[in-house]
Amino acid sequence: MTTLTQAQRMSAYRQKMRDSGFRQITAWVLDTRKKEIQEQLKQECEAIRNRQTEKEDLAFCHALFEENVPDDWIGQ
């Protein structure tokens, strides 16, 4: 029995995913564990909440979601 290294297992997994129609991407996202990021997000949410157009803004975001998210993703 051949034992694969971690690198070989990862390579095989990536190939399996590519063969299944997926592609790998790397995304940088905010680290919401950091206090300064949490404070920034809180301030941004409060700024949105205090806008006179809050309901229209949320309706716009909802419309974008509805247009761009496949039906089979909802509820998963």
C-alpha cells in the first residue's frame, strides 16, 4: 500500500475539484476578529442605519442578491 504525502493528497484533491468543474481562488477578507475592524464595521452599519434612504438601500441590496444568486443556493 502506497502512502501519499500531504502534498500529493492535496494535489489529487485539487485535480478532483477541477475535474468536477471548480476552480480554486484566493480571497482576502476582513479579519472580523480584530477589534478595530469590528469598530469600523459597527460605524459603517450605524451610518447605513441612520440614512434616510435605508429602506431603499436594503431593497437595492436585496434586488442584487435576487438577480445574482442561483435559486438552489438559497437556504443552504
